[in-house]
Amino acid sequence: MQSNVETKTKKKHLSAKFYEILYQVLCTGVCFIVAALCLYPLLYTLVVSFANPSDILFQFVIPIPTKVSLYSYIQVFTVSSFLGRAIAVSVFRMVVGTVLSVLLCSMLAYALARKNLPGRKYFMYLLIFVIIFNGGLIPTYLVIKSVGLLDNIWVYIFPNLINAWNVIIIKQSMEGIPAEVEESAMLDGVNDWQNFFRIVLPMSKPVIAAIGIFTLVGQWNSWYDAMLYVSSAHSDLWPLQYYATISLNNLNQVNNADLGDLESILGIKDVDNMSLKMALTIVTTVPILLVYPFFQKYFTKGVYLGAVKG
């Protein structure tokens, strides 16, 4: 009798272990498939940027180039005189816009995290109101025009300095800092500015890094504001993404079979239309992808700190 019970117990244990292993295998397989589906477009874009589509063989849907060439990248970087300027504009708005936005959002969040702030509740209501409602496209355009930001590089910076969502997330993280830490600093004669820069800001580093990545990616990928606020007469102020949008639209008007059109419209010859598109896409995409690994540990931790108080 005891032997039968032990046998059944072992069978249940083995069955549970089998289902656990099966579950892990299925989860791993699903994650692998999702990762492959996400990476495949980038892989295809990268391969085509180094070779014409006619020179690519597919082995189990994996693109393998038979001829590799950097000619598309050479054309992208040498034909247009605007590309270098566009990259400089994008880097400027990405760095300056991210630093100023994160700093100002952090300062506002620090003030709102103080429970003794007069009118704190009403400021929070105002932030929530701004999240739900906004002025709309036309009023925003009129305001930007009235303050003289049209055809000005600072139009990429000033309208995006404060983000209500970012303020609330940083505020939640700062409220999780033990009050004893700040109280002991105050007893040592630290004022609010010193408390913010020397204690609160360093202790909020993970959530600051997460917000910084979101802001940085948004600044790098933004092109709609350039279309609205910067005219073609000031194309030297176009960021890289808008320059790429205009270039891709021009390439879409060109017939692949007629390379003469490429030469007449863009000054490009002896290169496939699709390869040029993919090379331009890689140039605008890869730089921002290289930033993420340096902030990955802060990014993951910061998301959780911003979402869960305490």
C-alpha cells in the first residue's frame, strides 16, 4: 500500500516537472519567435542597404547578399550637402532638449513631491488637466508664431520642455525617498537647491535615466514639428528624420528601372533605388539603437520605480 502511494507521488512529481519544463520551452519558443519577427525587418533593411535586391538570396527566409557594396552609403553621405547639417541639428535637439526637459521636469516634480507646498493639490489637478486636454494644433502654431519661434532651431526645444507624464512619474519616485534622508541633510545646513542636486537627484538616477531615454528617443525621431514650423527656405534647420522623410518621398517618385531619374532628381547614379532607401533608413535608425545598451540597467529599474511607489 505504501509502495503504491510512493509510486503515485513520484508520478505526480514527474508530471508536474514535465509540465513545468514544457511551459518553459513554450515560453522560450514564443519569445524567440516574437524576437525574430521584430528583428527580421531590421536585418532585411541592413542587408539590402549593402546590396541590390537582385543580388540577395534567401536561405530559409534569411537574406544573404551575393555582392556586398558600400556604394549606397557613399551616395547617401556625399550627394547631399544637407545630411551633415541635418545630423548636427538632430544631435543638438536630442542632447539639449533631453537635458533641459529632464532637468525642468525633475525640478517641478521635486517641488510637487513636497507635502508642504502651498496649493500642491491644485497644481496636480492642473497637470492632470493638461494630460487630458491640450490646446490643439492651430492654437499651438499661433502661440509659436507669436513668440517668434518659426524657422528657429529653438522651436524643437521650448515647446517640449515640460511633459506632464514625466513630471508625475518622477514625482512618484521622489516621494519614495525616505524623509529621514532629507531631514538629516537639512539639519546639516543643506538648502533646497543643494538637497535637490546632491541628494534627491542622485537617488532618483534610475527613473531619471528612464525618462531621459524616452525623451531622447522622442527628440531623435521627431520630424512633424519641422514640417509645421520650419519652412523649406530654412531647410538647413531640418533634423535628420525630416530630411530622411523628404528624401524617401523623392526616391518613391523614381522608377527603379530608370536610373537617369535618380541622377536628375537627387544627383545619384549607378545605385539601386531600394538600396538607397534602406541605407538612409539605417543611417537614421542605428544611432539611437546604440544608446539603449548604456542605459539598460537604469531603464529597467527606473520604469519599476516610477510605476510602483515605495
